[in-house]
Amino acid sequence: MYLVTGATGQIGRRVVRLLRERELPVRAFVRLTSRYGELENRGAELYIGDLLEDRDIQKGCKGVEYIISTHGSGSGNAQALDYRANIDLIDQAKEQGVRHFVFISVLGSDRGYEDAPVFKAKRAVEKYLEVSGLNYTILRPAGLSSNLLPLAEQFRQTGIYLLIGDPNHRTSIVSTDDLAQIAIDSVTVEGARNQIFAVGGPDVLKREDIPRIFSRIFNREPIIINPPLFVFDGVRNALGFVNPQARKGLGTLRTLLGNEFFCTPAEIATLESVYNLKLESLESFLRRYLGT
């Protein structure tokens, strides 16, 4: 039995879908208020609970052999969801004799970004998992292609693309479908045991390449609005006078906007070799989902 947390999210939903396509048993950890109908229709066992409650985590882990932790807080409560919930999951995994724990982290978690609560929380979990005694795989995606789908649809309607910060910053966005496959295969691929992998797409792109990809897909010239990063900083600081907690929460987004997150060719070659797959390009992913 696989337990997938964050099962209605971009990664988790695809993990559950792929597990069921392989006819493997999976328990989807979902919130009562989430949209979990698709998971139920695919034959997943639903566990309705709250990752902020130790009792729910304990019950959700019973009888589980593999855990794939895909949940995250975004820019919300990183301490509770990204850190505490994962620590509790790891402790329960040890109690239940779980055979393998797959943790979705973030590229750059080890760079010491002090202003990014999610990065700090993810790194602390990585360290805890490494010394837990469990078999583990830690995956650090550079960015998810599925996150660009709403932006692509907006571009389809308006031709406008908002690009905050340096357009030359590099990225290597991974197909979310590839990431789901890698997460599942991590429990059986020998070379993935007790390893940390940077996970990205096959191409190192500049951020300004993304609206150009949209332009090719929809055959229209992009209107790129490119405010400098100090504009974001000004808005964030002004918000901080009204809501200091909201300003702190935006630290992760500020880190993402202000830095480069890409995988080297060597890291991609290692990933493809270990998992025996050919990674999908961002443009290919977008065309599949956008029907172009």
C-alpha cells in the first residue's frame, strides 16, 4: 500500500493516477474540503484527515509500505505543513516499518535562503529523513510545468505575460508527469535508494523563453510586462506594515523570483540514467495539455 499526501495537488494527483494505472493500491490523504472525486473514481482508498493533526497522520499511515510526501504550504504555513507534518510522517513511517519514504523537496533547499520559510522547512526535513534510518529518496524539482498552465491559458486570451525580475535568469522546469513517475519509481529503482536528486526538464531555459514558447504554441506575439524586482519588494514592504505575517510568507516567492533554479546537464543525464527515462520538454508538456 502506498500513502500519498497532498493527493489532490499538482504532483499528488498525478502520482495517484499513475499508481492506479499500474493497478497498485494507494491511499490518498485528502482534506474534507478538497476535490477528491477523481481519486475515488480511479479506485484510490481515501483517507480524509488533517496533516496538522498527529492522530490523523498516525491513522493514515497504518498498514502502509511506501509513503510519497507531495504536500506543501506554498507561501502559507511552512512551519506546520512543510516541516512539522513531514516530521510526524517520518516518525510514523518508522513506527509502521515503512519500506521507503519519498520526499518532494525543492531545488535550492540547501542554499541557506534565510528569507524563504518553505526552503528552510524543506531542508530541515531532508536532514531529519537522512538520519531517520528509513530508506528514502529526496527529489528537488526546479519548478513544475503544471504551474504554467493557468498562465498559458491567460496568455491565450490576452497575449500578456508578466515577468517579474531578471528575464535572463535560468530555469529547467520539469514535466509534472515525469516527476510523478520518478517519485513512484524511486521505491523500486536501486540507484534511487538513499539519494537526493535535482529534478528538472531536459532544457535550461531563460525565464524570457517561457513567453516565447507560449508565442509558438498560440501563434501570437507576446506582450511581456517586465517590472524590476524592486517593484515587488516595494509592494511586499508596504504590505508588511499592514500584515507582517503576509510579508514573511512572501519571502519564498521573493526567493524564487530573485534567483536561478536550474539543473545542470550532468544532473539531468544522471536522472535519466538512474530512472531509465527521457525527460519531456516544457513545450511538449504544454502542447499536450493545451491541445495544440
